[in-house]
Amino acid sequence: MPKSLLSSFLNGIADVLEVFSFERKEDAKLFDDRSISISLLMLAIAVSFSKTIYSPLILLLLVAVLTRLFKVNVRYTLKVAGVTAIFVIGVTLPMALYQAYLSCDVEGGLGANLISIVSDVAIPLILRAVAAATVVTLMAQCLGLTRLMKVLRGLRFPPKLLFILMLYIRYIPIMLRQLVKLLSAREARLLSKSKVKNSWFMLSTVTGSLLIIGFERAFRLQMALKARGLHYDLIPTYSGKISLPDLVFMTLMLGLAFVLVLM
């Protein structure tokens, strides 16, 4: 039986979220973990508040260079960028159509207003979102989840928040794939006994099974953490030293972030 569009969509979301649960070994690196995370976070924040279309384009070019420099798999970055672009386009285009419809009687025709809104608002917004997503993905791929949590703990992020975030990143893809299995099994049973047009209404019954499985997994995880004496305060703090090349790299990235905000 071929996969449905919903199952393919859920599998795609799970694949994208698994990018952020990537683990990278302590291999030879050009810069310190803390300098990489601080620099890329500054760039992501700066491009989010940029005003022109040139800032995200410059940052995307820089991400391509850093991807080559840090030897990161570009396929994961492109996957996250594509999903981000699809979601942002799905949000901005209906808003642009609605705004163009409201202003068509005042300033001109619907087509002219739509082109103006898309070029002035929608395209810069899409590029900013894609650029910020690629920077965050690059940071996750450069460090890995565990090393990134250590660095954020060293930057005084709340340890409980980091612990919950790490669990979410690891377990949401697992639950999505479990949901795909439940949907596939339920579709196989329903389509053999009922009409195709009624199957989508009956698939809502999978919600109860998914909640039960989620509670069961959460209970097992809680018992495992208690049995091993694990606590969110046990997330180690990164203790590396920042060298002169790290300071130069951070200074360059800070200057670029300042330029991106002003552009």
C-alpha cells in the first residue's frame, strides 16, 4: 500500500527534527565550541531584525562558506531551509492576498498590490526566516546536541529549560514515527471495510492510542531517570578555553552581525 500524503509529511517533519538531535564527536576543530555558538547565535538574531533583502542573502552566502569550512553535510541544511521556506510561504501568501484585496480599491488593482506586498514584505520575511534557520542548523551540525547543551549551560541558560528542550528534540521524532505507524495500520484496516471517503473521519480515533503510547513512554522515561539518579542539574557545563583565533572569529562575526542589522 503506498504511503499517504499525511504519512509522508509526518516522516519529513521527523527527518527535519532529527537533524537537531545529531551528535558529533570531539574531533579536531578550527574554533572553540563556545565561540562558534555565540557567533552563530548573534548572526541568527541579527538577520531576524534586518531591514533589507541583502542581509539574509549575505548570510546565506556566509553559511555556504562555513558549511564547507566546518565540513558539515549540506543536505541537512538544505532540508531545514526548504521546510522553513514552505511553512513561511504558507503563512505569508494568504496574508499578502488578504492585504492586497483590502487595499485594491484604494491604491490600484489586486495584481499590482499583490506584487508590491510580495516584493516588499513577503520575500524579505521568507529570506530572513530561511537564513536564521540555516544558521541554527549549521550550529547544531557543527557541535551536536550534547555539546550544544554544554555550551548553552555555560552561557547561563536555565538548566531545566535545556533539559526539557533536549528531551523534546529527541522524543518528538520518535512520537511522529509512531504516529505514522498507527496511521498506516489504521488505514489498512479501514480501507478494507469502508469507503475511502469515510476513512479520514475515522482516522481521528488514532488520537487516543497515540496519547496512551505517549503517556506510557513518558512514564517509562521518568522511571528510568529516577532509577539512574539523573536530574536536569547534571547537564555538564562546557569548560573549554577561548584562544586568540576564537576571539578574532567572534569579533568578525559580531561586526558582520552589526552590519546586517544596519543594512
